[in-house]
Amino acid sequence: MEQILGFLVATVDLIYTGRLAEGDLRVAMLDAMGLGGYTAWLLMIFQGAVGTGVMALVSRATGARDGDLARKGLVQGLLLGVATGLVVSVAMYFLLPVIISVFGLSGEAARQAHRYLGVLVWSAPLLGVMFAATNALRGSGDTRTPFFAMVLVNVVNIGFSWLFVFGPEGVGGMGVAGLALGSVLGWAAGALAMVVFLLVRKEKDVEETFLSLRGCRLEPERDVLDRIVKVGLPQAFEMGGMWAIQAVMVRSISNLPQDGTLGAHMIAIRVESMSFLPGFAIGSAGAALVGQYLGAGNPEMAMKAARLCWRYAAIFMGLLGMLFLAFPRELVGLIVPDGPDSLLFQNLAGPLVFLCGMSQPFLATALVMKTTMRGAGATRLVMRYSFSCMLFYRVLVVPLGVTYFGMGLTGIWIVMFVDVGTQAFLFARLHFKGDWLKAKV
């Protein structure tokens, strides 16, 4: 449920964008939001890596009943998340023209992308707080509090985004910049709520879950930071490399001769998010359980937890995949309402949603296997195999296919489908070998 709410934050921006204009301007805005989605992912890479390191450390400490280490992991994760977020925000603000140029956007789409991202980049420190706090709580077994924080994020985002875009004169009329500002305020509300919760937590709760900021020293501790970075840094390299790989692929998409291809690509990803974000959440639950069982010295139960979550994710995502297969064009129509250009996006994105439906069992396997291995601390193993597949298919095959064989958007997605299937096979094999259970945190 929390991951569905995370999906809504970005999807609300996309839905509002589809109602801001029509014709060529809407095509340009949706292309800009396509780039916005990838850049938002870049904003989260380092903070997400910190969150993974925090979860691995806190879940191990929880399994070992080491409350002091769990609290230190929370505090150091918060400090590291804010620090990395500030660096990312400043760097990306000044690099925006380069990023937009690298992705191949120009004209009105480039102008809209700059307006949106110029505001959105300042959410990075807030995301640092959210990732560190929510992953620490999940690692300790508390998934309810992060869920309620995401409810608040969505309420604030939906309300303020609507106000800044469709509100009365003097407040509304901000366009895509208003959507970005609504998102920033939503993340600010969530981050503040998490900090307040951890500061006012009752003593009996601390005894149950170990986590609270009461009495904690907000200063760096080298040994704990090193342990978080040891787990998180390989993921940062993996995700950063994946983003660079995706940038190559997205540039290939944006250079296709037909207008609207980047917007259609992002619409299809947003539809698929209905499935893979909850699937990732199931994997995150498995990661927390794996860490706790390994901390308690029980690798057999860690393996069973990972396989149970694998089965749940495959069933859940497979059922949603059937929905994608049955109603691809209708799902695209929910984001892009009737208008002179709606048929364009349905024709472009509909086949992609259909492919999403076919890939769901394989995606569930790859997601859960990789996430549970990260929860065990085996982030280097995940990085090595994930990188290899994506480099081959998305950096080598896609550009060659577009340049020399006239591959279109659907062809690019077929290559992505093969990539996901290959990763599913490889990570399932690694899971059954069991070496990932021996990772050190």
C-alpha cells in the first residue's frame, strides 16, 4: 500500500499534466514529464542506497536484539541522507541544461522540463530523510508508520499541486512548476512527520522496536557510517550505472522520428508501476525479514522468507499483468484523456502496456531476488549481474537496433522484456546457490 502511494506521487503529476493543455503543447509537456521521471530517479539514487544500507544494518541489529546499534544506524542514516541530498540538489540544479541536452529534448519540451526539474531537484534532502527513516523502521519490523507518512505525502501533493496549477489567480496557473512544487511540499510534510514521530516516540515503543531519536547524539560516528556505506555504495554504483544506461536508451527513444515517443514510454512505465512498485514492496518485506533472520543466525529461515515473498510477488504481479493484457489502451486513456492527441498516445503506449503484462512473472522474480539479496548485504553481487545484463541489452542492442535496423519504440520494449527475462533466470539461479546468505554487514 505504501508503494502504491509512492506511485501516486509521480502519477498525479502525469495525470494533471495530461489536463493542462492539448495538441502540440500537451505532447511537449508529456515528453518533459518523461524526462522528469528519469531525473527524479537520479535524485533518489544516493538516498536510496543509504536507505538500503540502513535497512541491512537495522534489520541485522533487530534480529540480534542490539537496540543501541539499531538506533545508531537510524541516526547515521538520517545524517548521511540529508548530506547526500544537499549535494545532489545543488549539483543537479546547475547541471540541468546538460541533462536535458543529453536526453535529446529541445524546443518547448526542453523549456517545460527545465521549469519542472528546476523546482523538483530541491526535494533530494527531504527524500534523504524519508528513505533513511522509513527503511530503518521497515528493518525493525514497523511498516505501518512509513505507510501513514506516505498518506500525508500524497494528501499534501495532490492538494497543493491542484492549487498551484488550477487554483485561483495569484496562486494557480504555475503549470508544471506548480506540480513540482506540490511534490516538494509533499515530501517535506512526510519528512517532518517522520522526524517528529521518532522524537516523540513513547518509551514502551522503543523497547519493542529499538528505534527513537530521543537522547541520540546527532553527530557522525565513523564506524557505523562505514557499515552503511559498505552496503549502500555498491547499490549507488549499480543504480547510477543503471541510470546512465537508461539515459542512453532514453536518448535513443527521444531521437525516434515520431513525436510523443518519450511521453508514451513514461506513460507505459507509470501504468506498469501499478504492479512493480507493490512487487518491490513485497521484496522489501523479504529484505527486512532476511536481515532479521541472518542477524538471529538463522539462514534457513532467511531463505524461506525470500521464497515466500517471491511466490506472493509472482501471484500479485501476474494478476495485474492479466489486467495489462486485457485493457492496455484503456489504461493509457486514464492518464491521457480524450483530445486530438489521445489516439497518438494510445497507439504508442498501448502495445508497451501489453508487453508489460507478459513480463510480470519475470519482473517479479528479478525484483524479489535482487531486493532480498540487498537486504542480506550482497549488494556487490547484485550490481555485477544486473550491470552485465543491462549493458548488453540496453547500451549495445538498443542503439544498434535503432541505428541500423530501424527499431521503433515497441522493438525497444521487446529488448527490455528479454533483459528482464535474462535477469530473472540469473538471479533465481544465484538465489538457489545460496552464496548471498554469507554477505557481511
